[in-house]
Amino acid sequence: MTSTVERTWRAGRFWWDSSHPGEVGGHRLQALIFDLDALTDVECDGHRLAFNAAFEAHGLNLQWSAGRYRKLLALSDERQRVAAELRARGICTECDVLAKLLVDEICATKSMMVDEMILDADLAPREGLVDLMTAAFTAGVAVGVTSSGRRQWVEPLVRQLVGDGLVHTIVTADDVVKPAPSRDAYQQALTELGVPAHDSLAFTGSPAGLRSASALGLAGILVDPGTPGSRADYAGLCIADCQRLQAQLWTSGKTSAAA
């Protein structure tokens, strides 16, 4: 279903077109917070490849295609995804104790392989991302990134994607008890940026991240080419658009443009 924000956007009616602009959105945009998944397709082009390598390492004739992996992303936990695939292939049953051990071993191997493979995966930033971050820097809008990954590869990957100097803070799994897409990760990013939730806009790469941002009172936009009604990238998006989206979300009484 098309959101109020999307309908307004497509119609070209902006908050500054109002005769009383001060009545539309009372929060000044001070920060943009991005999930790592919103910067690049790290799931399909990174984690999926590490899983395939882990399957091979464990002697399994199993390779996830991009299409199959996207369907499995409906399951929020990677162990659930692996277990579901093993059951579908008849490799194990839900009650198989040995199967649970195999799932744990595969995920542990995958985690190690992600650390080794991710920076060589040739991940590319989503279209328009660098331009938007540069515009944010120029406008004095702080930028934060959250990730469920470890700092040892997340930090260099962010530099690889957008260069140095544009991101003010990066919150990883090493920094919080519950990593992204949890509320903890967003709260830590806001704390480090010194900005309240209502003066910020989040770009999330998953519905789970969007729900966490919304629960914290953080206006959020879903960036996922595979989800109808969400943004596919940042092409043509400027800081004025971000301010307008934030204002529209607050004015409409909703803190997310897609769910």
C-alpha cells in the first residue's frame, strides 16, 4: 500500500509549499542514521556468499541463490534460515539434536568467513548514497551507521563504501548488548551523535530495523529494492527531501513510511 509520504512525494506537494510551513513538522533535522544494509546489499552480496562457503566447508551440496536467500530473510534469525533450509532439503528434522548442532556449526563457520570475505566481496554503495552523505556533511547534518557486524570489518567496509570523513559514528555488535537492528543500536547512535530521536531520520535495510527505529520514536524510511513501497536507492534524494520526509512522517502521526 502506498504511504501518505509516497503519495505526497509523487504529487510534488512539499511542506514548504504550505502557507504556514511552521505548522508542518516542528522538528529540525539534525542527523541521518543508516543501517549497514541500507548502505549496500550486504546480505545478498556478502552474508549469502559466506553462507555458501560455510555450506561447502561442511560438505553440503547446497548453495543459496539471491532469490532464495531474499525469501529466507523473512526469518529474522540466521539460525532459523539455515534450519529451515536443511529441513526443506530433508537433511534434518526440527527435533533432530544433531541437526541443531550442525546449524550452530554452520553459523559459526559463516561468521568466521564473513570476517575474512566481506572486504573482498566488491560491495557497492546504493545509488545516490555518497551524494546524500556529502550533502548532509555540507548542511551540518550528522551521519551515523549501525550494524550487526563486528567493528573489525564494518568500519573498513563503511570507509570502502563512502570514504573518510562523512560518517560521524559507527555502532557495531561490539558496542551494544543487542546489535542492529535493535533499539539499542539506534539509541547508542543517537547518544554518540548527541541528537534526540525526533530530530533524526533513519534509513533501514529491513522491516525489523524500521520497527525498531519507530519504537524509539525515530522517523524511518525502508530502503530495500525487494520490498514494494520502499525506496530502492537514494537517487535524486537531497537533504531538503529528508527534512520534508521527516516532517511528513511526524505530521501524519506515523514514524515510518513503510512497514
